[in-house]
Amino acid sequence: MQVILQPCPSRSCRPCLVHAHSHRFPRHDLAFFLPNKYSFRSLRSNNVRKVTVVLRIEKDSAKTDAPSENKLGSENGSTLKTMNGRSVPLDSASVDSFPGSKSAGAVVNVAQNGTSIQYVADNRSTTSIEVDAVTEAELKENGFRSTRRTKLICTIGPASCEFHQLEALASGGMNVARINMCHGTREWHREVIRNIRKLNEERGYAVAIMMDTEGSEIHMGDLGGAPSARAEDGEIWTFTVRSFEGSNPPDRTIHVNYEGFTEDVRVGDELMVDGGMVRFEVTEKIGPDVMCKCIDPGLLLPRANLTFWRDGHVVRERNAMLPTISSKDWLDIDFGISEKVDFIAISFVKSADVIKHLKSYLAARSLEGSIQVIAKIESSDSLKHLEDIIRVSDGAMVARGDLGAQILLEQVPSVQQEIVNLCRQLNKPVIVASQLLESMIEYPTPTRAEVSDVSEAVKQQADALMLSGESAMGLYPEKALSVLRTASLRIEKWKRQSKRFQDMQLFQISESNMERISEEICNSAAQMGNSLEVDAIFVYTRHGDMASFLSRCRPVCPIFAFTPSANVRRLLNLRWGLIPFRLDFTDDMESNLNRTFALLKARGMVKPGDLVIAVSDMLQSIQVMKIP
């Protein structure tokens, strides 16, 4: 006989053997009951809709009497044996607390009173809870205060695209994987996305995927298929608009994608590659070719960005009229929609209208409508309309490499601080990117100045830090990620110990009354958490709004964000201080808390006596309690 086990819809239900919703389900066919408010229904019942656990009961033919109604527990000798042979005593813990039950299809065997029972756990069960494996390990080993608040993004490239390489980055703390559509084919990117999805499903991670568009600004070609090329001081290189399809370009010749390049540039202009990593001086123009002398040697990378300066100012000319989203970008966006990426980052955003247009397109084309748009701030045009762009975006990226090629170098730090502060005020996640640990592309240790740069971004309380070439093509991607992680943890710990908290005055941003109530509740919860020195703030949220309000407040303690949506869980992985859990919950807050406490205690992530504050988007209130 098979039975389906699922939660009883009645709140007044008390679980026992006689509580069967089908009279055709004989009482003596069960050897025990589960104490977590379950009821039993026969497979023949027509009103069974949601399967959470399937039992196969094999009765001992010698036993015909009805078994006693014993509660599961080690005192009656009940044991649970997992597929690897490990036996554990059965108690009142939930299904999720049993080893191996977290993944779909996990099979465990139960032996009790001569009855052999096998069940298959479904990872969508209402009793399950899912959390990032790295965070779970940190909580078990070092407690609440050890968790990292700053999120980490890794660009995936040839040095990090294999499954085992992605797993190493995920175990090292990667929260978001970035795929750069400037490089590689769509088939290559599709395989990377599948590896990340597989990693999340099989290893218990929640790594989000960010797709970065190429944009229509001026950039170099592919260097004839070479991974890089070095330009030495005094060498003459040719930049040309001629196409070399089907053949490699001549030595020291680079294709430029902008047709008006030779007309806009003048002799004496300075040509900056990849935000100034290599610099050339224009010496001569011959038809479609521009001859340039290298004045600052360095490494040239495929499809690197190009800017040129004249009399101390960046030259925009007609390239300022190029569309923000090119025809290739639209094809890449369609690809991202089909692959259900979590974020799309738009390069060289010039105005808010571009973001509005894209979000309308995503709403119409994406079935779930859940892809968020990140505006990359990397041009002087972006700075002219900064607040308007950030208001309509779902987040922003400070792309300092390209931005530093269009404004004065000494302006970059203050502009970065301005963008970080503005994003926090408007409750939008902000990413600090470009050249964080540039030297680690070639060397196993960073410079002290790079570590100081990382530390400054952490002190500014940016939501996330991003590795680019360091993880995509560098020799030491895992070490670079480790440096980001350890530097972030150390600075965050220093800020907590020295009580160096930023008391930024947060202005009200909500428009509707309900949103204002949620915002004020989160502000108050964060202040109470700091004053009472609670261990964590729990927030139950279906769409992530209240969790984002709490993140905006930057409380001292970590924020446990519980959501029933796997997609929302990944999106929250970009937010400062949030530890996103996937958990099904009801409108009954007391029931949610009791079940959450039981699940977390069973996995060793919390302990009795821990002080928490709980809020939710179902109940407009704040609860302070100790875990029983």
C-alpha cells in the first residue's frame, strides 16, 4: 500500500493515527505518526493535490494486530537509515533535518515494530529549508557575527568556466556569476549557465546569474583569436576600421568597431585602451588606418574599450550618438530571457529612457517578469543623469575602469562614494567593479594598494564587489576571490568592534501607505537590533521588498530573509547583509517562527537563547524573542 503524506489544512488538527481523511485508509496499516501536524490521505482520494512525501509501507504478514500509537523517538528504538548506511534515532525533528533529505529524490529507510518503511523526500516540501552551503558552514562554525555582509561577484571566463572551477568559486563565497557577452559565443555562455544551474541544484548553492551586455561604445576586435597581446614602449600600432573576417590581421594591427573612428580622431590625440591600461599617441592618419605610438606599455585584451582624449578632455564627437543597446545587445538580451538569467547589466547607459524601454521589453517577453536591470555607470553621460537612471533601474554598477577613462582620475573616488550613497538612499543594490585586484591576473598576491581599495569599498558599505579579468582569465581566480572575502570579513569585523557605523540619514522613499508602513517597520527593526544587540533579524517576504528595506538600513546583525520563491532568493543574494533562505510559509506568523526555529536548530545554525527580531510582509509588526 502507498500513502501520500501532506500537511493537514485544518489549523485545529492534532496528528494521530486515527486522523485519516479517507475512511478507506485502515488505521492498522501505520506503525507510527509524525508529530509535525500532518494528516494522511489515500492515493485513491480525489482531492490530493500536492505531494510532499511518498511512503511505501510493507507490512509483516505475521503481525495482524494494530500497532500501538507510539510517538517517534529514540526511546522506542526507532531508527532512520540513509542510503549511505548511516543510522540516526528518530525524534520530533522535521523531514528536512534528516541527512540527505534536502535534495529531491533522497531516499531513507525506517524500521520500526517489524514494519519496513521507505520514503522519498521532495525538495519542494513545505517542511524543507534551503540555504547557501557556505553560509550554513560559517554559521555552524563561528556564529552569527562571522557572516560576510558584502556580496561577491565573479566574471566567468576560460579560467573559471568548468563545473569544478565554478564549484570552487561557489565554495569560496561567490554569490553572483557574471557572464560577459563581449566575449565567447552564446553556446559557450549557455553551457556556463547550465553548469551554474547544476551547481545550485546538486550542491545546495543559490548563485545568481548576471548577463552583461557589450554596449555600442568603441572597442577593439578579437586580436585574431589571440588571448592577449603586449604593446611595448615606442612601438607603432595600427588601429583600423577595415574588417579582417576570415583572415588574421597583420602584426600590430587592431580592428576598431566604430566606422567614424578615423574621422573623429586627430593627430596628437591620446588613445586609451581599457580605461588607461595601455596608452597610445596618434601620429598619422592614412585612409581607414590610424597609426599610433605606444607611450604607456601594457597588455592588450580582446574587445577592450577605447577612448581618446584631446587637450585634457575625452572626445565624444559622433560616437555619443550611438545607441546604448545595439542590435547585437538585443539578440543577447533575448538569449538572457530564454536562459532565465537573474540580472541583465546594461553598458554605457546614457539616460533613464533606455532602462524604461528595456524593462518594458522584459515585462512583455519574460514569462516570469523577474529579470532585474543593472545600470552600468561608466561614462560622463551617465553622470549627467545619475539620479534619474538609478531611480528607474533595479541596481547600479560603478564600472570604474571605463568611467576613469572619461573623467579625471582624481574624480573617481568621490564619484564612487556619491554613487554608493545615492543607491543606498534609493534602496538599489550597488556594485563596485573594475580593477579591484588587477595585478592578480598575473601574480598570486595583490598589491597593498589594491587591498586598501577593496577595503574602502567595504567601508563605504557597497552591496557587492566584482572581479573581472581576475576570475575570467587570470592565473589565480580562487586566490583573488579569497582575498576579496578575507578583506571584506576583516573590515566588517573591525567596523563592528570599533562601532564605526555610518549613521546615514535615510529619507522616505515609499509612495503608498502600505509601503511607508513597511519601510518604517524595517527602519525601527534595524534600530532596535542595533540597540538590543540581537543576534539576527528574521524577515518573511514573498517578493523581497521588506528584506531590501532592512538591507538598506545596514544593521549590525545579519538578516535572515525567508522566501518561498527560489528566484527571489537568488535576487536577494546581491543585497548587503542578507542571508536568503528558501522556505514555504503561511500567514500564521507564530507557526512560521516555531517551524523556522525547529528547522534551523536541527541543522545547527541557531541555538536556544539566541535573540532575534522578526518582521514579515504579512503582519505589520515587530516581534522580539529568544529562540526556545
